[in-house]
Amino acid sequence: MDEAQFSMEAPEDYKVESQELDLLGSTEEDFIEGLRIQAEFLNDGVFPDDVSIEYVVKTSAQLKDKFNKLKMTDDEKNRSRYEVFKRIDVYQVLQRRR
């Protein structure tokens, strides 16, 4: 096998971007906003069947496809994704408190 296939360097024609996702300090309002975005933009107005990280992982391919089809700028899509991930963070914190 060609060792180049296992390189961690991005190919020359790729644009490398870095983003920071700060989920510390997420609130109940963040949870609600994440649910609203998921229902309004990704689930035809219906809240998700589950709010666990396992559900999000299980449905991530469908969520990605739906995000890609949204008529939003890339910045708007990234902000919406961020809100959905903040919702997941709040859920995880609440689960740990039980």
C-alpha cells in the first residue's frame, strides 16, 4: 500500500479550515434553541424522537444531508449546527446530574 494514503497532511488542492466549538456554559435556553432548529429546519416541524447523543450519532448522516440541502449561507448552517451541538451538551450535563 502507498504510504501517502495514510498521510495526515491535507492534499494541496484542499482548503484547511479550523473551527473552535465551545460548549461549556450551555444553558436550558441553548437546549430549547437546539430543539427548535432541529424541528424547524431538519424534521419538518416535528421535534426529534430522542435527544440523546446516541440518537444524534445514529441519525448524523441524515442530519448532514438535510443541513446540506438548506437554503442558508454556510455561516448560517454552521451557526445552526453549533446550536444543535449545544443542545446535545446540555442533555449530557443533565444526564450526569441524575
